[in-house]
Amino acid sequence: MAAQARAVHDDPRSLVPPVDAPQTFLLDYGGANLAKDMHVGHLRAAIVGQALNALMSFAGHKTISDVHLGDWGLQLGQLISQIADVRPELLSGDAEASFTMDDLQVWYPTASARSKEDEAFRERARHATAELQAGNPVYMRLWQQISDVSSRSLQRDYGRLGVYFDQWYGESRYQSMLDGIVEELLADGTAVVDDGAVVIHLPEEMKLPPLMVRNSNGGFGYGATDLATIKDRVTIDDPDTILYVVDARQKMHFRQVFQAAEQCGYLDGTGVEHIAFGTVNGTDGKPFKTREGGVMRLHDLMETMKGAARARLDEGGSVADALRDGVAEQIAIAAIKFGELNHDRESNYVFDMDQFLRFEGKTGPYIQYTCVRIGSLFAKAEEAGFTPGEITDLGDGGRDLILCLSDLPQQVARAVEQRKPSVLANHAYRLANATNTFYQANRILGGDASDAARQSYLTLLQAAIRQLTVCLDILGIAIPEQM
């Protein structure tokens, strides 16, 4: 057991060598839309997807991540039509004309509401959409401005969560492929015309409706775009498997798309998986809302969590003033991310801000505090002349601690196989518990332990913190300097 602990101490990932046959995984875990701020509904895809990306990389696989923005379609035609009414100079080519994300937050819902109530506006929006898709230079220039303003906002929020993408592609990337795909599928009989629409019929035993590729009005929906996306990814990126981290409510759609892609011959041996997740609910058990009843913006949620963390740090007074704001940010993000990641992604869960920010219990701040607490012990031990050494004494709880450390390979393998970062998050929590139990049971500073025992205990604790650091790094959680 001492040898096992020493191996973990010297190299925290020594127990988990890279896989013998690494694969390439392309992960789709964004799905935010242009002109709309990210909200709580985007939380699970971003956090689970990023952790799954890091987990696959840690296991030795190659990963490619794609945000897959919603940046095309009727909603853009609606927005352009609204802008034409309220800010016509933005379509005139005036180089000085500009707008902000706050402007888009006003225009977008207004345009959507008008389109539902005003038939003339709805027709204008359809025309603007057709013109945009046809490459109208005025509309394309405005679309690019909308894309630039939106992307900066999205990158700010994703970046604050520690979520990043190798590819910043949107649905617009695939629009030029759609006509050709329809012609190709009609020509080889994979798709047929049904009541004016172009559809792909799926096997009867699957009991699924046909996948619509083009509607009777000549418009393309998600079915066509998703098929084009698969074709492009298989051709350009050549992944072994594509993972779609998307809401469980899209289950039927992905079953349709995956089966249709197989019938079209687009997969060419590439695996496709829907990594489904449940909903985020408030403490009332209903989908998480603001006090006013609206969907909470992700930026507002992070600010609220940071404010609550800062208040707790101000109350405690143990963190230096110069560090307090940065530590509050780290605690808030840890609370949000671990609050998500310790739950099985397929289940719904309750977002309880007060519970998630606690420094005790099954929370991100608790694991952070464990690491900070032991780090402080190392500093005090060094001042007293004690340093890690040979493991000659396991002390009370040392056996349990080593067994927990040794469980990492099985937990990583299970997390990868099940596509569930929650498996690793729960291992990190168990390891934090075992670490705290060992720390409390074995006095290192003071007491009557021998120098050899103190060195043993410090080595075991150092091994634990090093593995915890590896786990938290995969989960995207930073360890504060003080807490």
C-alpha cells in the first residue's frame, strides 16, 4: 500500500496511463444563439461538454470541440426587419453606425413578438430571410455585425465558465450545402417528395416520423442542417465518434437524424451519440427562473453567485483584501460547476445557490477548501521543519485514503465509458472526505507522533492533494490561494 501511495504521490496520473488505441472525438456542446444572451438553459451543455472534453483528453483520446451556434434562419430575418424599422442607418452602410448586445436584447424579443402578431411584418421577415440566404450584401454585412457583437458576448460568458471551443462554427457554415444535398438525396431515392415537402422515411420498426429535409415552402429546417453538419464533420474532421451534448428533450430528433445520416451514407463508420441531459430546476421544483419569472441570464447568475461568495468571504475575514474578489469568483464558478457535475447528467436537478456555496457537504467550495486547508498545513509543517518522506506509517485512516486514491483508474474508465463526468466528480468528493478524515485523525503539528510518522502523513496528504488537483483540473475547477 505504501508503494501504491508513493506512485500516486510521485506522478498523480501514473495509475491512468493513456489508452492503447486513442480515438478522435468531436464534441458538440454549445448551441447558443446569435443576438441572445446565454441563460441558465445553456448551463448543462457547456459544463458537461467541457468536462467530457477534458476527461476524454486525460484518458488519451484526441478531442475536437465545436460551439455550433444558431446563427441562421427566420429569427435573423425577423431581427433584420426590426432593425430596419428602429435603426435604418445600420443598413445604410454607415461605418460609424454601431450597436451593442444590450440593443440586441431589446430588438430580438420585440421582433419575435411582432412576427407572431403582425402578418405584414412576418412576411417582411420571411423576405429578409430569403434575401440573407441569397447573399444580399446589405443584409450579409448587418448579419456579420450581429455575429461579431454576439460572439464577443458569448465568448465572455463561456470563458468565465472555463468553457472553450476549437471550432466557432454556426449553422450558416452549412447553408450552401443544403440545395445540393436535397438534389443528391432525391436523385438516389434516399429522400422523396411527400405533400410538397422533401422527407427521408425511416424504418417502420423504429416508429419514428420521417425526417423533413425541406418543407413545402422550400425552407430548410434542423433536419437538413444537422445532416449537412454530419457530412461536413465526417469529411473534414474525420472523427471516430461525434458526441452531441444536448437536452434530453431532443432525443427523438437525434434518433431521426442519426438514422437518416446512416441511410444517406454520410456516417462512413463514424459513431454518433446523443449525450442527453435533464433540466435545471429551482428550489420550487420547476425550471429555474428569476424572481420576476423570466429565464435567468447566465451572466446574472454568475454575478449573483459571486456576490454571495464575496459576502461570505467578507464576513469570515480570513482572505486578504487584495485576493478577495478573485477568490470569490473562483468559489462561485466552482459552486456552479460542481453543483452541476456531481449530478448524473440524465437526471433533473435543483439549482440551490445557498447549498452550492456551502464550505461543507457535497459542494465545489468544500473540495476547494480541503485543498487550501492541506496546503496551509504543508506551509506550517515546513516552518516547523517537517517535510514529506518515506511512508512507514499509515496512521488512522491511511488505508482508506490509499484505497480511494487507487480507485481513480476505475472511475476514469467508467466516466469515459458512460460519458458522465459526474463519476469523476463523485470520486473527487469521496477523496476529499477521505483526506479530511485522515487529516483530523492524525496530528502532524503538535501531538506525540514520531518524525517518521509525520513524514509519512505529509506524503499521504500530498498524494491526495495532487490527485484532487488533477480531478479538479479535469472538472474545470480552480483551487484558490486562500479561503
